[in-house]
Amino acid sequence: MRANCNIEKYMNGFKHSNHLGNVLVTVSDKRTAVCTVSETVAYYKAEVITSSDYYSFGSIMENRYYEADSFGYRFSLNGQEKDDEIYGKGNTTTAEFWEYDGRLGRRWNIDPVPQVKFSDYSVFGNNPIYYVDIYGNTKRRAKEGSNKQENNNTVPSVSQVAGVAAVAGISLTATAKNNVTNIDAMLSEEKLNGKTISTGESGYVSDSKDAENLNLWVNAGLAFVVDESNANKFENYELFVVSTLVNNFVTGSGPENYVFPTNGKMSSKFVNSFIVNKALAEYKKNPSQIYDKEVTFGLEGLSNDLSKTGTPFSITGTVGSANIRIVPNEKGVSIEIFNVMSLSSGSIGKEIAPKFLHPESYVRPNEGSDGKLFYNISLTFNITLTYDQIKK
């Protein structure tokens, strides 16, 4: 290949992170051709802007840091923003709920979500190569990407076969009902609209303390932000959404992580729902603290939801159990409902079966669906409530 070796090819810039989200290397948006004496391009050379190596709790290793210019790159540990003006290069990071000194391995402020058996100033459960804390308030497990897919069974267990049958039955019923109820929208080929964005996170997240045992993980990197502007074209938009989500889960198609608009048509369904009321009852015992816990649904929640909604195809009933995060503000609270739809959560029989008989779930490959069925997907809903609404 002949080329003018003075020409620089411009592409997108990249950052390279490990399984903890720690930024290791950043490269610019240009590549430089390295040529032979005959002016043939031998290979291209990337321009490295920064490179970093970290001690366990996140401070920069001495003589293991490179920066091509004085601006460098703003993010480091767990993808959090550096605050180099306080204690020098790479020693301090900032997130929503902390200023953190990586040299000490301790936070400056008290943990807003206290952990039993841990100091209020401890971080990462004292295990910074096993946990991440993206926002500075809750540790989450992070592992190498391949580990999660290795947990996918190649030969289904008896409980998985039973789970598949139960979920497939729900999907077929929901699809049939949706095709009749929303026939005009279906004939017009209306879709669940939205756009895919990068979350800036890496690794895997879950809504459950049983995530490791039942493989209840989703990739954290991308999210599909739902656009509800076509909702009025459906006779029953909620039924359409439920049918679409369950069908995408069963077929292993569509986005992996769905985020619905704050106080939107779907998110607002969770106002006065069983799991939100259950979480608020606990939150009220200590309203000055952030609440961030898994809230179970079970048969009691199912009965309550059927009584309120009158249908087994409500979005609140489809979500069931979820991790709920309540953050107080001046006017009230912000509430995030995060659910992983999985083979385990969709198996009705698990409510009466012992835990060891619950079906294990399947984690989608990093690069997207590979055409297999029943991969986990996640659903996120956000609502805001005033203090008057909470009292009611």
C-alpha cells in the first residue's frame, strides 16, 4: 500500500479500562503511519495521552503514570472524576456521594448507606479488587466479563426447563392479548421507540443478593432510553410494553437494558405500587439516610398487584421484585426501581419451591445477543414524590 506518510488519520478517541472501570490508558483520535524506506505503510502508531497503574484502593503508582500534556484525562478509579487540586495527581476522586482519598482507602464523609460489620468510613467492603462503588454510596460486585457467561449452563437443568415452560406460556398469552387489544397499532407496525446510549460503566450489575447463585447479571455498558411519545397510538400501551419486553427476553433479541422516562407513563405506574410502598415504609424509619435495597415481591405482592391492576400483565407485576434506591431532596424523594428480568424471576413455581430448586438464569454475551433464548434483561424506572405524597 502506497501512502503519504505525513498524513494523519483522525478517528474517535478511546479509553481502556479494566473490570473495575479503572481507566488504564487513553489514546487520542489520531493515528500516525510508520513507513518503510520505500514509503510503504508498515503499521500505524497510536498517540497515548495518559497511562496509569493503581494501588489496590485507587491511588496512582509512583513512576507508573504518564501524561502527554497538562490536561490529561479527567477520569480514573471506577470511572470517577479526578480532583487533582486537593492532594496531587490521582490521589482524590469525586462522585455523587463522596470525596475519596485513594491513599487512605477511606471516604471523607460517613457512608450514606451504612453496612453492618463495616466502619462508616470504609469503602468497597475493604475488597477493592472485588467490588466497585460508582456513585460512592453502594458497593457492587465487578468481575471479568467472561466469568458471567461461563456460568451459563450448556445443558438445561430440570428447574430451567420448568422455568422456560412457564415464561414461554406467559409470553404467548401476553402476545396474543396484545395483538387483539392493540390491533391498529400492531398493523401500523408501531415499535417500542428509544435510543441506545453508553452508561460509562463497565462490568455487571444485578438487583438481587442471589445474583451469584442464580446468575442474575446484566452487562452495565449500554442502556436503551425509551421514548414514550407514541404511547397514545395504543389502546393499551402498558400491555404493549409488557408484551414487547417479555417477548424480547424470551427470544434473546432487542436491547439488554431499558431505562424508562422519569415520571413517564410506565414509571408512574409504580406510584403506590406494592414494592415502592414496602420500601417507603422502611425508608420512613430513617428518612435522613439513602435507602438502597432489594425489595421482594412474592405471592403477597402478586396478589396485591392483581387486586390493584386487575390484570396479570401489568408492568408492576411483570417487574415483581427489584432493587429500590430512595434519595431524599428538598421537595421529597427520588426513587429508582431497578429490576433484572430473568428465567429465575419469571418462574412462578419458585415462590413455593425451595431456593436450591430455583432455575439459574443466562447472561447475554458482551458483544450482544447471539441468537439464543432467555437472556437476562434489565428495566429501570424513576419517579419523584413530594413529602405530602409520601405521607399519604
